[in-house]
Amino acid sequence: MNFHLLAFDTPGGLGGWLSFAPLIFIFGVFYFLLIMPQQRRQKKWQNMLSELKNGDKVVTSGGLKGTIIALRDDSLHLRVPPDNLKIEVTRSSVVSVTTADEPGKVEK
């Protein structure tokens, strides 16, 4: 009996490629569904941070809402209502920016 001829022993080495095909497919799915969208979000966030300017209204990752009054290399100074507190936060803590007042919103 010759047991050396198995189903995976195909001439030309095609069996080697077929055994890696599912792994390549899974990596492709992960890249297009997870890695590529994350890279896009990261690039968009970096662009947003580089375009910050005085007067922009921002929200930090800690939930603070304030207006930028000064910019530094790695930090920025915010004026936070209602008592106009002035605080310093890192640029990387900024989550979103609103340059204009939202319609229908009344500030006190």
C-alpha cells in the first residue's frame, strides 16, 4: 500500500497555495473591514488637530466643552463656561470641533 499519495499531494505544489488561501482571504477581510477604516479615521483626526485655531469650540475626550483661546505645540488653552475657567489640555484629548454656533442652540 502506498500511503504517501494523499489528497493534499497534488502535482505542481498547488496544494500549498490552496492551504493558505483561507488565511489570505481572512487577512483581506480584516484589512478592508478593520484596518483601512481605522487608518482613515486616524488621518482625519490628525488633520482636524492640525487645523485647530483660536475661537474654535471643541469637545475633549473627558467631555469638557470650551473655546480655544491659545494654542501651544502639544497643548491648548480653553475657556470653559459658565464661569469662564481657563484650563490647559493636550491636543490629543480633542475629540471634535465646531467652528460655528449650531442653529437653534441658545447659549446662556
